[in-house]
Amino acid sequence: MIDHVTIRVRDRAAAETFYSTVLAELEVGEPGRDATYTEWDNFSLSQADAERPPTERLHIGFRAPSREHVDTFWSAGIADGYRDDGAPGERPVYSESYYGGFLLDPDGNSAEAVHGEWQHPVPAVVDHLWMRVADVAASKRFYDLVARFARLGMGADSPERAQFRGRNGTFSLVAGDRLTANVHLAFTAPDNATVEAFHTALTAAGYEDNGPPGERAVYHPGYYGAFVLDPDGNNVELVCHNR
């Protein structure tokens, strides 16, 4: 499963205001907050700085309970002065029941509310991600290896797009010149041994270590994770919560 997605933002207060405004229309509820993160279920944001630059050019889709919720998500954003990235409507190119509306967050990332009959049975705030990558084939090789440990399946697969499916959502790697940057994407592991095997396999394959397996009690007791960088430098984690 997709455990969580974290974006870094230039102005945490401004980003929090945007996402609080639009996600409230999807009945997500109030976020949790601490000194570092603002969190809505499996989506969170944190303040960028000189060492941790902001997330750029990410597309993130949020699950909407109905088409009417898509409409109010988009309308609430427009009413508060946020930029349109596509008015609510059907997008049959994705599926016959696909209905989405799109806005740009304060950093220019594309935020969508989406509703469709195909949506995943496990509840989650994040429905899908689209990440523009330098080389779809190279990124697919990386995430194929991740998928062995994160229990992901393959969806759409073409030279221009590779989609991976979890129980609670999907993410797609798509070709593009303006690449997605500085995303943190975490997947759930069933046990600590799987986290360790993930880190060993990915680093042995030549991918860059970004944090060895270990407990990160700063998040909660029992939080056991490991981190590697994908071919475009995004931070990918496998985590077991031991709860």
C-alpha cells in the first residue's frame, strides 16, 4: 500500500491554508500538526529549506466521495483565489466514470479531486500520483524492484507511462521535460525484515542509500523504515509501523 506521501513547501502556512480549504470539501477533516508536519491521513506537508528544497511539478489526486464533492473542491479553491488547472468534468480518456477537477497549489503542484467507480476499496486521502521522470524505463526498473517488497501490482505499461497499483491507490511514472522533484513516497511493509530486504536489494542494485533500516521513534514507537533515492532523486521509503 501507499503508506504516505509528503511534499515540501515554500510557505507552510500558505500551503496549509490551501489544502485545508479544498480538502475540507472532501470531508477529510482537520489535519494533525506538529513542529514539522501538517498531516491529513496519508498526505502531509512540511516546510522546505536550503537543504530540503520544495516539491515541484507533482500531480496528486485526492479521493472524492461523489461528483458533487469534486465540484465543491474546485469551487472553494477558485473562490479563494487559487489557480484553475482544469474545471470539473468527465475525463473518459482515463475511464468512463472518471470525474475530476484540478487546481494549482501555492507552489504550482497540481491538486485534483477525483471520483470514479474504479476507486480502491481501502479508504485513503490520496487516490493517485503522477510523477514526470527523465526516463520512464529506468524509473520503471527501480519501482519494479520496490514493488517486490511493497506488494504493488502493474497497471498501465507503455513507453510513455508506467503505472503501479497498491490496495489504496496508484502512482504513474510519465515522460516529460519538466520533471517532478523532491517528493517523499512511502510504502507499507508487513515486518521489519521486509524493510531490511528492501534496503539491501535496492542498494545492491546501485541505487543511492538515503537512510539505513532502523527505528524512527521520533514518528512513533515501533516506526521502522529505510530510504533510498529513485533515479530522479525522489525519496522512497518502506516502513513497518509495528502496531
